Amino acid sequence: MSRIVKEIILSYGQSLSTTARHHIGLRAAILNFFASVDIRQMLVKGQRAFWLIVLGLISAGVQANPYPTKPVRLIVAFPAGGGLDITARLLAQKLSQYWGQPVVTENRPGASGIIGADVAAKSPKDGYTLLMGSPAETAINLALYPKMTYNPLTDFAPVSLVAKFPLLIVVNDKVSANSMKELTTLAHNTTGGLPFASSGIGSMQQLVGEWLKHNADVDFFHVPYKGTGPALNDLLGGQIPSAIMGLAPLIPNIKAGKIRGIAVTSNERNPAVPNIPTLREQGIDFESTIWFGVFAPAGTPSDIVQKINKDIRHVLADPSVKKQVAILGGEPVSSSPDEFTAFIKTEYAKYSKIIKDSNIKVD
């Protein structure tokens, strides 16, 4: 009888979720239990008491060492130093402190985020490799590139949003426009359209400009740059009159009067630049933000996904996190896995339509 019962309990332990098996001490605890009691005596005294003790022992073994029990890798698919990287490192630091395990940020840049995202998507489905993703590699590239090594809609398990950052439509101090209405008039009066800078072909900045061109009658002419830095330099130098950019590098120049903000692309005004109205306030029904969020490989057990989600929500509520994200011009935003999944599908539908309507191609 003793041998049969042991096999039943050990079989049950093996059938537990991946999370439970990560918490192990379970098999050892069960074997220690059998070494310390007389099985036949327990069964004689009452099977109910016996099973309650065993199930309690299993529960205690599962809860004793909750995920994670070893270092976690957080992949960033873009170079160090950008907003995505800074936000990822902030989250990694706070999760490390909360978990008591290192969360190591690993930059794997290249091909508009495809290289790093591919590594994350094909990693073990155990919660120990995560992706800090942005719209490019998780919502836009699928519509932009004819061949992808992964499908962001099916190869990831979205965990939670982390932060949102607005884009700004700006002009240099030599341009007279002060509103979207005035900018639209200026664009119509500019031969060939008003040039606007973006950080590259297929970037969110370009997609916002193309949407305004096709849906809000703003006669823009796109000028792609290799990154925000060169575009900002030309905007400040007067070589290009307007741009669509992320907020963080613009804040000091706006405060210094070198650049003028025309509109923010979020639904609400941003506290860092509270005097700049939204597009909606100016009669244009459109919203677009650069957002960052955490993804696990598809197939990661739901209990691990839920655990990570819960802990991300916890660290995002930290006032120091809110303060540091605000310095970058953003706000912490969490979501449930289901909410994040639905959000990504909506983002993909929005940007894929802009790409198709504007006939945007990449080499």
C-alpha cells in the first residue's frame, strides 16, 4: 500500500503546472513526509486525515518558493539609451528588488526590433525570458515587412502595458504657425507640401504624419531621418520646418523657446507641456502614443503570466516609478493580459491601415 500511495502522490506532483515544478522542494518534501510516518497506520486511523495532510504538504511545497527562483532576462530590441531602454531598466530594477532575483536587461537591436523580438519569441516558455516591447516590433512591423521571422500576434503572450508616451507635432521658431489650423494653411501654401521630419521610414512618427495627410487634409511631405538625434538637429538648425517626435528630447528645447509645440497626439494634455493642446481639442479625432509593455513567449503558463502581471502592477504603483517616467514625458499604465492583447490587435489594425493607405514600403 505504501508503495502505491507514493506513486500516486509523485504522479500528481509531476502533473502540476510548470510554475509548481519551478518551486520544487515538492518531491523532496513528499519523500521526507513518507519517511517520517507509518502509511498503514495513517490509513487505519482515517484516510481523510491522511489525504488532508498530503494535500496540505503539496500546497506548502508549491507556495514555499514562488516564481521567480532564478534570474530573469528582459530583452530590449533597440539600442541602449533610448526611452524604451530607460523604461525597461527602471522596471527591471524595481522587479529585482521586489522579487529578490536579478532581472537583467539585454539589448538585442537591429532590423527595427525584429532581431530582439525574434530571440524573445523563440525562448523557453517558462517566464525567465521576457520582452520589453514597443509598437514597432509588436504591432507595426507585421504590416510593414513582407517577411517576418515571427508573428507578433501569435508568438507572444502579452503580459501588461507599462507606460505610454505621446508624440508631439512641432515647428522651429522660424515658422509662424501656432495651431493645427494654421499649420494646415501653411502646408497648403507650401509648394510640394510642408516637409516634416521623422526618425525613419515606417516609424510611428511617419505613420502619424501620413494619417494627418490622408485624413485631416494636412499637406505634409515626409523627410525620413536615421533616428531622432539628426532630425532634431536639423529642426533646431532651421533646415526643416516641422517634425513629429517623441516628447522627451523636445522638452528642454520647448521650454527654451527654440521649438514650438503645435499638438500632442495623446487623448489628454501632457503634464510636462501642459500648454500644448491635443489633436482632439483642435478638431482632429485621432490618438497615437508610443507605448511600452512586457511580453512572454506564447505558451508560457497562464499562472506565470498572471504572477508577472500582478507584480508589474505593484511596482508601477511606486511613486518613484511614476516620477521617473514623468521625467521622460510619459505615464505608467498597466493592464490585464487580456486587455493588453485586445489593445495590440487594435493598434495593429490602426497602423496597418495607415501603411496600406499610404503605400509605405521598406527595403
